[in-house]
Amino acid sequence: MSATATFRIWRGTRDAGEFRDYTTSVTEGMVVLDAIHQIQAEQAGDMAVRWNCKAGKCGSCSAEINGMPRLMCMTRLNQIPLDKPVKVEPMKAFPLIRDLVTDVSWNFEVKKTIRKFRPRPADAPDGTWRMAQDDVDRVQEFRKCIECFLCQDVCHVLRDHHMHSEFIGPRFLVYAAALEMNPLDVEDRVGDLRKKHGIGLCNITKCCTKVCPEGITITDNAIIPLKERVVDQFFDPLAKLFRRHKG
């Protein structure tokens, strides 16, 4: 059985724009992206929206739905109230291009600043490595990231304070954690995390964990362990004493 719903969609560029209401028919099983496509096809052929897989795996259709950063393709209409307009707007942590499309290229530049994987010498006669299964499992979680950048969008350091030049954001703290916790890696990124990547700016509100569509435990499993490494290396009085004695 079909019904109708109103969607209040942001239209415009970074220079000027406004919310416009569109009423469209909705049916069982529809997601927000379905409604956006229907409006685009029937009422607003010039509306810009980014998407690709429609399966929650490409991370392209990130937006804010009723104020919450979400993937449009994974937000079912039966999960949100339709008795009032559904507000759909672009992510706020990145520059707007047009309508629902933002410029996320800053993220790819940030990724280049993180020291790359540097493996230790092979430890087996056949030139391969040996790893404990627990170590494999620990970093495997971080590989689920689809780079939707919803965690970046919800982070108040980027969203509200616009400290993009000082803080890499939760997505790339996850990326750094995947490298730092890899038992084969011997690169040291702790100094960069403290000074260049601004990990101290994160106050572990766990909002990034809450919006992750892949269910990655960003705060507890990635950010906090990295903070502990920074503290151990730079602020532990016993470690300082040991280094002074050794020197």
C-alpha cells in the first residue's frame, strides 16, 4: 500500500541555497535514496546527489537525515517519522559543491600524510611471516571501513571548529590504528599522532562510533589505544626516567 511523504531537501551551492519541499509517493521497503531518486526523476531533474552501489558498501551517498549523518541507501523510511517533512541535507564538515554533494577530497590528502606500512624482516625460511590469530583479528575490524566519512562529519573538531589543518579525524585515526597495531609493521607514527595529526584534540565523545555504518568500535578499539601509546611515549614519568638513564 502506497502513501505520500514530504522531503525537505537542501538545494543550492556554497554561495547560496535553500531548503525545498518535495512530496512523493512512498511504498514499503523504500530507503531515503529511493525517494531522492524518485524526486530527481519526477520533479527535480537538476538535483545533484552522489551515489554508486546502493548497498551500503561504497560510502558515496553520505548525507544528513533529520540532523543525523547517515547513508541514504541504508536509511529505511519505516525507521523515520513521515508525519512531518524528512530533512535531507549535505554533510557539514566539508565544502559544499551543490545540493547534496560535498567536496571530500581533503580526506584523500590527509591519508597521504600518514606514514605507510613498513614490514619487519620475514621470520620464516620461506620468506613469509608468522602472526598470532588474535593480532590478525584485532586489525581486521578496521579494514571494514568504507570511507563514507560520516565519522568525520559528526566529529565536532571538524564539523563545528573546522580544525582540518590540525586534526586528521576519526577515519584516519582508524587507518593509523590499523597500521600501528599490525604486528608486522615497524614504523613509528606515535610522534606524528601527537604533533601533526592532533590526536589530543579528540575528547572521545564516541559520536563517531555511533554513526559508523560498519559498526567499527572507533573510539574504544582505535582512538583510545592510540592515545595510550602517545601517553606512554611522551608523558609516562617512568619511561622518561628510563630514557634519561639510558642516554
